[in-house]
Amino acid sequence: MPPPKANKLAFLTQTAPASYVAGLGRGASGFTTRSDIGPAREGPSAEAIAEAQSKRGEEIEPDAEAYQDPDNETGLFAGMVYEQDDEEADKIYEDVDARMDERRRKRREAREKEEAARLRAERPKVQAQFADLKRGLSSVTDTEWENLPEVGNLTGKKRKRDLRERTYAVPDSIIAGDRDRGAMETTLDEQQQKHGGFDTPADGTLTNLLILNPSALEQIPNSVVLWKQTISLETEPADALILLSRAVEVLPHSVELWLALARLETPDKAKKVLNKARRAVPTSHEIWIAAGRLVEQDALSGERSEAERKKELESVDRTIELGVKELRKHQVMLTRDQWLAEAEQCETEGSLRTCEAIIKATIAMDVEEQDRESTWVDDVEAALGKGKIGTARAILSYALRVFPDKRALWRRAADLEKEHGTPETLDAILSQAVKYCPQAEVLWLMHAKEKWITGDVDGARKVLMQAFDANPESEQIWLAAVKLDTESGELDVARELLARARSVANTERIWMKSAVFERQRGRLQEALKMIEGGLQRFPKFPKLHMLKGQILTDANDIPSARAAYAAGLKACPKSVPLWILSSRLEERDNRAIKARALLEKARLVNPKDDNLWAEAVEVEERAGATTQANAVLARGLQECPTSGLLYSMSIWFHPKPVRKARAVDALKKTQDDARVICTIACVFWEDGSYEKARTWFGRAKTADPDNGDIWATWWKFEDRKGTKEQRDMVTEMCVAAEPHHGRKWPEVAKDVRNLGKPTAQLLELVASNIRDIL
């Protein structure tokens, strides 16, 4: 008999072991609740704690932070009685606070009002911006309200698609019918044969529209679109005029209809129409602008004297000014940028006087007084960027009336007229400029130069005489007068002017120009006397020492030239050109070692000068020591790590395959130096990439238009690889730029043999001295 089966559930009726914890085997842990430890008790109060401490004889330690707040008196006078004198003291303090607040109230309210006005101008409320549009809603009829489309559901919720948007299977009958839609007729229609065509003639569409539109207008008289369509169908201006007259009676708030009616009327009647329009729609700036343009057109048309025309054109200013005031009364606050846009639009449509009137009335809006000049200059540049020359001229004209003593504004206005105006307008601007800024030498010189360019030598001389009266000791004006007489062939007059300048102005540059004048005339002894006289007065002027050394070098008096340069270096050790000329004199005398020593000493006196390092490299190249030249160049780049001159030279010391990579590195390290850009153009020239070379020459010219070496290199490229037209284009641009600097250009330009040669010839001479690429 098998043993009885054990009951697996017998443990449920048994007593649990003493160490048993329910769920411990599956990772559960016990926890304690409030019911296990009993209810919580409230702790003793602060008074009870203080009483207990006093019984034990313990002293209560005060809180150090309790009395740090000066505005909090709690606890500070807790043990004192609040008496009548305390109440009176508190009342006195309250009266003082109220009185101080009253004194500051007016200023505070004014400041808050000004701040609120500024905020309304910068960030106007939506209700203010659309006030005129809301008033215009009063003319909307019930029919137009009913015709407004329903607002779509834009919530993005998943909703049931419209039945019209669903796709269904197309029956075969429709497909078959669509197949035969384009089939040709194979039988003749008796109806067509009878009438010779269709019953409805094709040329009757316009007639039907003319019949339908009046009927539609009777049903929907307040539809501007329908009125415009009906008027556009009229072929006779008289009929269109009648319709427009009816339209503005029905829709007096439609600006488009009023303007269209004014365009069809005669000038006198158009003025009456616009007067009615501004009363009907006082919030429309278009009507006021149209009125100003009408006054301008009326003044410019017909035969009138200049005085009458000028007087009538002043009415344009008054009209626009009045319009701006009226619009402000009706809370129409167009921003300054919006008015500028309207002025530019008037210029585009040919109404320059109205454009100027808008600028006068609105250009000063919303501009702080201290920011006016800079803001208006920015407006001028922005207008020129858009090609709006008339707007820019009007802004400058207004700015000059406000700031008549600002030389920079007159200079900008003169540049504008020189580029976009006529010789007459430029002359008028410069005449006004020297009147308001008589001490501005540059304006006098510009005025005289423009007179001389136009062939008015007497006018230029008269301008310089007036400049003498305003600036009797001006060095530039004296030298300009000398140059004018020299180029006019009046050499004796020029020599006399130089003598007067030496006695009146008595500057170092005038003494130098006197010596140069005599040297160019071949009077070397007189030139040396001028130099000696100048050195007695200005011994530290390096150009006099250089000029003396050059004159003696040309005369093959090497010892005297060496002594002149030595005296100059002693007096002017910081003059880099003087060191270079002294080195070249030694090199000319076949003393290369002495030339190197001079340049080494010059670099000690003038550290980090790339021109001295470049001259040292060229000395080694002329001596045939290419390796030594490369070493000197490496040392120079270490001392002058951002020199565009040295990097442009270093590119040619590398092998041809790596020159482009070195050129890119040089461009980054020199921050787009013009000389490096020109060298990159030469690298492309060497590789045969002529279009790329031409592009990079253009970039170099833009980066430094005053560098004559860049112009000469480009001209040589076009002479070798370009066409005659391209070469002549470079010549014209160079003549317009009038370069003065570079390493080769000043040497050629200041050579006595090239005296009086124009810029075009100097360009060819400098190009012949530029190293050949191929």
C-alpha cells in the first residue's frame, strides 16, 4: 500500500518561524509606518523653551542676523510702549516721504509719458496701425459681408475629408466620352450651313460685358472691383470720366477711384478732385502725394520764367508738409522708412521735386539729435545702393541745411555730383561749400581743380586767390597755385609765387618744392641753394637731404652725395627712404658690402620695417646670390610675419608647382593684402589661366587703387595677353585713379626726365620696369 501523499498546503495552518519575514525570499524588505510607532507629539513652544532655560540659569543667546535689516523694527523695540510721540514721529516721516514723492512726481510722470510715446512709436499697438482700415470698414455693405469666404479649419485636427476631395472609380461611359472629345466631325451640320457659322458671334463678348456690368453695378454698387472693370471697358475717356464721377459718389472712401478720376481730369479740375478726395479720405497719404506731384507737373509745364517756376515749385514743399501734419492729426503715423520708400517711388516715376519735398518733411522723424548726421549719411548710402540718386541728393541737401559747417558732408555732396551730376551742379556745390567752410583747404583745392579740368584756368586762379584770402598761410593752397601756373606755362609767375610762399608760409614742404621746381628747370645750382636754405631752417626734414643726394648723384659727384646722405642719416635716422637711397649709392659705386652694412644698421635703428628687408633681398638678387637672398627673406618674414610685400616676394622663391599653395597661405597671413593678390594674378598669368588672372588683377585694383605698381602689372598683362580694348580700359581706369604709391611708380613719376608726362605715359614706363612673368 503506497504511503499517503504529503499535503503541500499544510504550511498555511502552521505557525510561522520566529525569524520569518514575508516576501524576504523574493527580495522584499520591511518598512515602518506611523501606526507602528504611535502618534506624533507637538514640540515645546519658544516660550516654554525660554522658561526652562531661565529656570536652569542659562542665558539666551541672541540671533546676530535678527537686527541686520534696517527696515525691520520687529524685536528691536519689542519691549517698549508705542506712545503718542512715536505716533507723531511716524506721521512726520510719512509727510516727508509724501512731500519728496510729490517733488519727483512731475519729472517721473514726464519721463513715463516720454517713454510711453517712444514705445508707441517703436512698437505701436495693432489697433493704432489699423485704425484707418477699421474706419474704412464702415463702408462695407451687407452684401459684401455675406460674400466674404468662410474661415477654414486650420487647427490641424484629424477630420473627415470632404466628399469632393475623395476619388472614385470613373465609369466606362465617361472614359469613352472623353476619348471622343477631340475627334473631328465627319458630317456637315445643317444649322451651321444655314447661318454660315455659330449662332453666337465671337465679337459680341465685349458688348455683353458692357450690358452686364451696369446691371451688376445696380445689384452691387459698393464693389470697387466691379467699378474698375466697368471703367476699363470704356474706350472713350469722356465715358470713363462720367463713370468715375459716379463711382466716387457711391464709394467716397475709395482712394483708387479718386486718383483715377484725378488722372483723367485737366490740371485745374484735378486739383479740385484731390481736394474733395482728401476731405473724403483724410487718412490717405497717397492723395497728398498725388497732390504734390500734380503741383510739380503744373509748375514744370507751360512757358514760365525761372522765378515763377521756382515760386510754384515751393508749393510742392508746402503741400507735402501740410499733408504730413494733417495725417498726424488723424492718427496716421507712417514710419520714416515708409516715407523714404514713397520718396524713392516718386523719383522712379519722375517726380524729383515731390521726392525732395517728402524728404524735407519726414527725414528728421524719429531720429535723435545726436544721431542725425550719421543716420542721414547712412540713408544716403542706402539710397545710392538702390540707384536712387535723386533721393540721396535730397537727403544730403537737407543735411547740409542743418549742418552747413560739416566739411565731410560737403565733400560727400561734391563726390556725388562729380559721379552723377553735371559740371554745373558740381561747381554750384563747391561754391556753396567754400562759402560755409572757408577754412577747409581740401574744398578750395577741389573747386580749383574742377575749374582747371574743364579748361577754365582763369576761374581756377580766381578760386585760389579767394582761398589765399581765407587761408593766407595754407601750404597746400600755395603749392596748388604754383602747380597751376607751372602747368599753364607761367614759370616766372610760379617762381614768384614760391618766393612769396617761402616768406609767408615758410614751411619745409614749400622749400622742398622750390628746390624741385629749380631742378626740373635744369637750374641745379639754384636748387642746391634752395636746399641749403631749407636745411638751415629745417635740418631734420629728410626729403631735403634725399633731394640733395639725388642731385649730386645725377651729377656723378659720388663723394659729395655720400656726405649728403651721411648728414641726412645723422639728422634723420628714422627715415627709411634715406637709408635705402644711401645703400643704392654704395651699390652703384660697386660697394655691395657697404650697402649690406648700411641696410643692416638701418634694420637695427628701424626694426620690423619690411621695406628695408625687401631692399636687402633685392641687393642680394642683383648681386646674383639667390641662396643668400632667400635666407634674408626668411629672416625678414620672421620679423615681419604679416608683411604683404615680403610674402609677395617669397612666392617667386618657391618652385612653380607649389606657388599656388604658398600664395593661398600668404593671402591668409596678410589678410588679403593687395600686393599678394596681384602676385596671385601673376601666378595665374604664368600658368596660362588668363581669365582668372584678369579677375585677380581686378581684385588687387579694388583693394589698393593708389598702388601704381599694380596698375602697371595689369597693363603689362593686357598688353601681352589681352586685346587693345582691354589694355585701353586699364589705362582709362588708372588715369581716373591717379595712383601715387608703390615701389616702382614714385621712382618713375619723380624722375626729372618724366616731367610733365601724363599718367598714361607713366603707366607704360612703369610697366617696362616690372619683371617679366613669361
